Amino acid sequence: MALFREYSITERCLGPVSQLADTPDWIYTLDNPYLHGVYAPTLNEMHVDNLPVSGELPADLVGAYFRNGPNPRFQPRNRHHPFDGDGMVHGVYFRDGKASYRNRHVQTAALAQELASGKSISPGVMGPFDYNISRFGIKDTANTDVLWYAGDLVALWYNAGDPYRLDGNDLRTKGHFNLHGRAQTRMSAHAKVDASNGELLFFDYGDEPPYMTYGVADARGNLLHEVAIDLPGPRLPHDIGFTQHYAVVHDLPFFHDMNVLRKHGYRVLTFHRDIPTRFGIIPRRGQSADVRWFECQPCYILHVTNCWEEDDWVVMDGCRSLNPMPDAQAGEGKLASMLAYMRLEANAYRWRFNLKTGEVREGDIDDLNTEFNKSNPLFHGVRSRYAYHQRIPLLHEGGHTLRFTALVKYDNDTGRSSQWDYGVGVFGSEAVFAPKPGADRSCAEDDGYVITLVTDSKDWTSNCLVFDATDIAKGPVARVRLPQRVPFGFHATWARGEELYAVRQILEPAR
């Protein structure tokens, strides 16, 4: 007897469904494409050294690539959304021309509660929200981003939840991440570390006033500054930018109706085309009254590439979406609606804000559908040129938010790009830039390596690819064969060997 009705939504999105040995059995009772194939969760947690390598790992590649993502442990109570899965971090470590792999779930309070119950007890993004179970109304999974800060990894959640601190050596969850001197722990997914001084710039948002706060912490985890940001109501900002002297916060016209959420328990998003997008520029230690708001064409922005100052101007590169609403022709029903929301149409874009005159200039860098944009972290906050994006097929091409089919390198000054296709049926992860040991801003911006994970849907093998950042189109200089299939995920970071292994040497006994 077939597990799925003929031409199910899952089969239309992924093709024939095949059983994978490392997945929980319950996924095969559910017709949801974000539980199958490259999206299927894994039950395995492992640590393997001396991984096989094709090509040659650069001798000066020292550090680790970490990637976070959703990996549901139990069958969901309600309709599963790809944002709902429990956070799992995968790490590929490089040292002495060798590579090793480790992965572990983030041991959140919500996951601990479900492990004790032996089942899922939390509602998901598709609702209804239940504030009796969670102060967020849904499960806080710490599944979205991961960053290296103050000697540890920090796992963050897209909905502004409680961050968790992880040991970079073994990915063990060490508990909640708390900034000393801060009254609360809640923080958005995309906090930023300034590599020039180690400072953390972060923001928080919610459905009750103050609708946003912005703050700065020093390199050791001590709160230096936090202020409320005046917004007209609840918003869903996703990222933040910074320069040497300023931070850039976002007020975007894509948000939910609080009356519907309170009355019915569902978050219904609307893109308000009659409301301009606003970017607020605040001095890094500024007060709420110091924010300068700049109005731009209505849009949604997920991820900032970089920001910097040029005389009286603040420049911001990122990816802009003009149509974050779902496709009206996607079909009826909750699953069809969710699939439509997962569509992502965005392109490389540049905004310029004049702090003296208030003038705004904005325009495309390129029109190719790309997102999950990263750049050299050593150049964050100062002028930069290059960015590394994931190409995403459009909806009519079979596009889904987490289907990355090529790595694209942009020259944001000229709009020129080069790319390397992962191959038919092979899907990538967010790529990171890995500076060489000892590199700083005096070095060439693209003198380093770009690293990503890929999974081949033809045989379910996964590899870590290492590129020479100066020549992406040439293909990877090395492929590291991973010991298991790595499910798709969200965001990644690079921990430099100078920091990661210095911490490890302190922790490890002398040999």
C-alpha cells in the first residue's frame, strides 16, 4: 500500500519519496515536502576524524565551519513548517591539512521538555499559537543562526528567542547565553560581531512595547549599551547592519495583524505596499531620539551583506524582495499556503543614505535571484566589494527557499558575478568566507576561502566544499566527504583557528 496518494504535494515538490535509514519513521506518515528528501531530519549525532578528501585541503585553512538548521525530533502536533524543527549544529573542523565532523542538537528548554514527554508538545509557525505552553506562543528552537562570540558559539532563533551557548570544540550546549548586565536574554537571530574590536551588536523585537531594542556588548560578553527603538507597532525585522560609528535597524512593511493573532492564534502576514520601508541609522552608543529614519521603496529585506561610511553617506548592501507575499495561485489549504510563503524572490541591492541632507539613493546591483549573502567578516563595517550568495530557482523553476543550486560571487561595485553550479540534484548551504590565519584589513578582501556544505539527492551523500575565494568559477579546490547526510539548514559561520583552537588548548590537558 502506497504511503502517499498519487501526485501528492511532496512528490510534486521532491519527486518519488525514498526511505532514508537515518530518519525517524514518523515522517513517512506525513505528506509534507519539508520532512522528506534533503529536508528530512536525521537521528544521528556523531564525531568522526580524518575524513576522506578529494583534492587537497589548503595548509593555511585553519578553523571550523558551523551551520545551524531545523531538525525536528518528534512528530509535530500541527502542520509542520520548515522553521519549526529543533536546532541542530553541524561542524566541519580544519587543521593540519585534515578535516573532522561533528553534529549535535541544541539542547533548548523546549527540546528538553519534549524529550521528557516523549512527544511534541509545542505548536508551530502554522499555529495556533499557545502562550500557555511558551511565552513566544510557539517553540523556541534556536535553529536559525550561529555565531562565534566571546570564546563560544551562540545559537539564535529567527523569532527573537533565548540564545544558547555552545562549546565550539564538541558542540555541547552549555546553557542560555546571557550578556552580563542585561536584564533579559531574548535576542534576534542576526546579531553581528565587529571583528575589529570583538563587540556584539544586537537587537530584540516583540509584539508588546517596546517593539524593538538595540544594544552593544563588549568582546567579553558585558552589556555596554541598550536602548528602545520607537516603532509604530509590532514588526518582524530580520537583520541589522553596522558601520564604524553607526548601526542600521529596519522597519519593514511586512508584518502581522495583532488582532487576528490575539483572537484566533494565527500569525497572518501582510505586505503593506502603501507603507515605505524605513531604515534607522543610530550612533553605536546612541539614544532612541538619535535615530535618523530614511524612507525607501516598500520592500522586505532578510539579510544585509555589509554597511560602511563614505563621507556624509552610509552605504548598505543586501538582498531586497519586492514581493514577500505568497503566490495567490499556489493553491488552497494550509500546506499550499505555507509552500507559497517559502518562495523567496530577492536580488543583490544597494542603498545609500546621506546623513547631512537626508537624501536616499537605491538600486539593483544585479537582478539574479540570490540570497543568503555573506562576505569577508574582517571587512564588516568598512567598505567592501565582494559577496557570496546562494542562487535560488524561481517558483516556476521548482524554487524553494532552502534549495540552493549554485554559489555566486558578486563584485558589488560593478555588478559582475561568477558562479559555480552544484550540479543536478545537488543542493548547497549558506557559504562562509574563511580568512587566512593572521589576515586583517591590509590583506586583499578575497584572499581566503569560501566554504559550504552540499547534499546530493541522487545518493544522499554530503560533502563540504572548499573554494579559493578569488576564483569561484574554477570549482572547489577540495571536497571533504562527510560521514552522513546533512539535512538542509539555515545559516552558517566561520570560527578562526586563532580563536577556536586557542580555546581548545586552554581546555585540553597537556599531552
